[in-house]
Amino acid sequence: MIFDLYEYHIYSYKPKYEYPFQDPSLPIDTRLDNLMSLLTTEEKIDMLWMGALTPDGETINMIVPRLNIRGFSWMGQAYVYRSASNGCNINCQSPTTDGNVSVLPQGTGVASTWNKYLIFQAGVMISDESMAIHYNYQNRTVDYKTGASSVINIARDPRWGRVPETYGECPILTGEIAVAFNKGLMGYTKLEDTKLEYEIYKVLPVMRHFVDYDGPDNGRFSFNAIISDPDLRATYLPVWKKLIDENAIVGVMSAISAVNGVPSAANKYLLNDVLRNEWNFTGYVISDCDPVGDIQRSFHYTATLEQAVAASVSSGNDINCGGVFQLLHKALKYGFVDLDVINTAIRRGLRSRFLSGNLDPIGSDPYASIPYSVVDSLEHKLLTKQIITESIVLLHNPSQILPFNLTKVKRIAVIGPSADDITVQAHTYHGTPSKWITTLDGIQTIASKSNITVVHTTGAFRKNDSDEDFAHALELAIESDVILFVGGLDASFEEEDTDRSTLQLPGGQSELIRLLMSLNKPFAVLIVSGSPISEPLIVQENRAALLWISYFGQSGDAIAEILFGFSVPSGCLPFTIPMNTSQLLPIDDYSMSKSPGRTYRYLDYTKAPPFFPFGYGLSYSTFTYTSPLSIYPNRIDNLDTDITVNISLSNDGPYRTQRVVQLYYEFVNSTVSYLPKRELLQFNKLTFEIHEEKTVSFVFRTRNLPYSNRQQIPGSVNLWIGNSYNRDVQATLTIVFDD
């Protein structure tokens, strides 16, 4: 092999390479120029699409034997944001060809932790497992150096089927979580680092979907989203720019739908003018799998498929997930596309291949030494469990029903369709752990150590309203000291191609909950779903505790420990839970500010008060603010002045716990309708011992407030600590410009 030839010297040796592009000591641009000069036009085109795979899961048409270039996949493990993919298809539950891996909560569950440092560790964990499989698992089915990472589209409508995959409705929270997760994947040592640990990426994450794909999902291959430029700039684009600014992105997946009449995979304004020219993005853009043909077939944007692929690559969509780009050979011949466009596209892609180490000598990847023993290891099990613990949101807890008291409970009735069902632990796109632990499993483990009897029945069903098990469920509940209902949705209600029409629990769940509440026993309801469920009756009756968790991954014992007080809930909602669908605009209306407004940022709370607001989450402990909210300076005439906001708070007990401190702002006198009414500014999650007091500081510059250079300034800026609806403490910053 060429990579094994060495030129020996008396005191040292250095590798001898046939071509400069093979020498990792040379600058990437030098290597890239050399490789571009060696590749034929046919070879360049065949590297722009994803075809059949080698036995190792790499794309065959990426191989150039005459140049000793091995295989590669622009998007290998399709599910890296959940775990290493291990060859698992949608909702598979059995061990698969690439072994077992650690399985995280779905996207909204990751976001509900509000803990970017924990999510950075999750990214490191997943990239470790990816590299361990990539270099140690024989006959692996995919390439683990690349993968489809987070869905960072904004969950503007809770009915959208892919809300569970997102990080919620807030660009600020989404951006912080996405940056943290990607940096963990890419090979940063710490979240704050600006340089990688080594000169190559550990895993190349492809972020999805740029930029208008936010529902409806039914009909997405022909849907045209009408979006104003202010809404694009204020809501749909900021997360992507943040990732680019923080060097936390390598690949971008173009969206499926069209925006303002132009298919996303051929949208020159977004893919070239904004992404490249405005933001200086240097990575590659890859289509989804595979909407490129729909440029012609569904959108009728071009007359032929050859023109469609030409329009796509000419607009900045470099790579095709699928095989339609094979038609670029004909498109070039017919004059639909210039060779310069082909060269630009493959140059962007090849740069990323160099950055992945794919074109370096075999064995030189510093991550090749990660042992297979890390995969699904005890350490990773504990980290995954911690993420699940921190994702659980306590919404209602009258009379401190939770946690259940182990010393007083002799019998617990666990009722509901989701208590012992592993299908609600994983949504679409996931790996398979060595063991699924259901919520019921976790409760039984704790109960067995405390001489507590656990009885269980399904009670109600998700997919039909049968009451055939109601009587049995009520009988078990009557004979028990406490009752837990575990219900919600599964992936069949909210996934690709499937939107919801209601925010209520399906089947007979609501009716059974109503009957169980009438027993007047300690009762808790756990809702498992990836998007908002609104059942106001549970809160209005004030007879049950209420918790929410997303599709939570492998460790249901984390839930059991919350229920019995071994852990304390600290999650907060990553979305608003409306009262009902009457508060929502039509799902195909992309306006953010049209009355009553979308998401907490634009919602008119007087017209559409939420069931639970964005950022809401209770604790078993009580917190007291021990100081007013201080702003220094509280009056400025220079937008580049550093402003420090301080708040002190104390954990009054009775638990050691964590607390998310959220800082929001609003421009008091703003009359600009297309700008947010309010927005999260910064947040921090801290651990408090019992009776511990801490001061939390936030530092920012007014110029860096989104939209601050618009019509709001000069004026007053209200800042508050709390959540998007409740203002626990607040103060005002005054901005003046003296003549």
C-alpha cells in the first residue's frame, strides 16, 4: 500500500507519498488543490451523490482505486443525535447488526434538561461510541465518521409530527443545546473551547433541515412555506448562524419543502446568499433523502430532472443524499450546469473529507484508539440515566403528592399503556441498548427493596377508546395506597408524515384518569410524549400530580427514582403547552406574529393564556430569592457597555437539587409587530445543597440583544427571572442617547 512506504534516514524517517494530497502535514488547501487536479470530471460528479455501500458501510462511488482513495459516506449513521445508529431502522427494538449502544431521550427530552454542559457530555459519549464501533466492529453496516445530527428547526406548531426531534420552540435554547451537543460530537475537549482537540473532526455532524421545514409534515414534499423576511431573520435563521459563529457545524441538510415558491434544495438565496456569502459557511450542504427529484416532479420548478439536479447544485446544494445527482453527467453534457459549479460543490465536500481524516493514512486517526469497551458501558449508562433524570418536568404537585413516601406506601397501582412499553422509550431513528428498563421495571426494583407490592394493568389504550380494562384498573387502584398513571403518545401519533389534529390524550386515557381522580387517593400522572399534551382537567381538579417526559431512552429507572424522591425533578418545558388547538393558527401558516402569535416569543397572553408556559418546571424543594434583581449599570448611553445582571437565591429544602435560572427580556415601548414580544436571554442550571444560597450572574451587551439595533432603542428594557410567563423578580434597564 502507498501509505506503508517510508523513506528512511539515519536519525529519522518520514512517510513517502505518491501524491501531495495524501500528506497530512501539508495545508488542506494545498492537498485539496492537488486532489482536484487529479480527479476526472466523471469522478467528481460521482462523489456528489450517495449510492450503494461497501461491506463497511461506505459509499462505493466515493472510492477511486487509481488514487488509493477509500470509501466515505456524507451522512453515515443516520441517527447520531439519538445514539450511534447500529444499523437500526425506524422503531426497531431488537439487537441489530452493529451491536448495542447508549440511547438518549428524544430531542425535546434533551432540551428539557436545560443543561448544556450535560448535553456536551452526551455528545462526547456518542462520538466515543461511534468511533469505537467504526474502528472495532467487524462488518459494520455504516460509516460512523459522519451522521445526521440534531433537528434544529423551531417547533413553531405543537401539532407538527417532528416536534419530538427538535429542541423546542425557542431559538436561544435550541442554539445553546445544539452547539453543546455538536461540540461534543466534533471533538472539542470542553464546551468553551474554540479549537478541536486534534486537527481532524471526531464525527462530522449534519444539521437538519435548512431552513423552512417546520410542518406540516403530511404533504411535505410538495408544501410551499410562505415566510416573511423578518420572520426568517428573527425565528428561522438565528440558530444556524450561531452554530456557524461558534464553529459547531460541518454539514447542513437542506429542507424538503419549498420556501416562498422555491424548493429548499434549489434555494439560491438561502443556500448561497445567506449561508455562504453572509455567514461564510465553509462546510457542505447535502439534500435530504431524496427531495431533489421533487424539484421537478412535485414542485414543477424545472421541466426535466436533469434541469432539477442542475438547479440544485448551482444553488448551493453540494451533495445529494440519494442517486438523482447521477444525472449531473447528462446535465453537464446538455449545458444545464457549468463545470465550475461542479468543481465548487465537490471542493466543499472534499474539504470536509480532509477534515474528517478520511483522506489521511490509514491508522492515523487519533480517535481510532478508543476501545470498544466504552460502548454501552456502565459509565455511559449512568450518564444516560442522568440526562433522563434531568429531563423530567414536574408540572403540578398539589399537597406535595410527590414524591411518594416509601415508609407509608405498602401497595402501588401502576396503570396506563406506557408504563411497561419500550416503544415509548424510543421514537423514530434510534439505536438499541443492551437492556430497556421500563418505568414499571424501575418501580418494581425500588419496591422490592422496600417491601412494597406493585400491581399493574394497562387500563386504557392509546389507539382506541375501549373501557374493557377500566373496571380492573379501578379495582387495583381502590386496593392500593397510591396510584400512578403512565400514558401519552407513541411515535405513530407524531413522526415523519404524521401530524396531530388535537393536543389531548388519545384513546380512553382521559376518561380513565378522570375516574381514578375521583377515588381521592394520592395520584400522579406521567405523560410520555415528544410534544405538548394539554389536559387541563388534571390540574383543575387539583387531585393529581402531573409530570411530563419526552420519549426518554433506555433508563426508566430514572423516572422511578424521581417518583420516590431519590432524585428531584429539575427539567423545564422547551415549549408552550396551549390550552387547546383553538389558540393555534393553521399549521400551514408560517407567520409568527399573526394573532394570537406563535410560541412564547410572540404569544399574546391576554388572548391565549397557556396551560403551561415555555420554561415552566417545578421542584420538590422550595426556593427563595434573597436579593432583588440588580442591573449594573442600569442606565446606559453606549450599546457596547457590559451589563451585569445579578440575582441571589436560596434552596430552602428539603432536598439537594438543581435549579434552572432563566433570564428574559422585553423592549417595553416596542411597536414593531414582527419582532418578539419577549425572549429568553440567558440561562444557567446550578446545583444547590439544602439551605445553600448562590448568586447567579449574567453578562451581556445591549448591542448583542437580538433586534436591539432596530426601532426599540433608545428606550426601556425589562428583564426578569422566572419563566416566559411568570416574573419572579424583575428590573429595568434604561437606554438613552444624549445629544
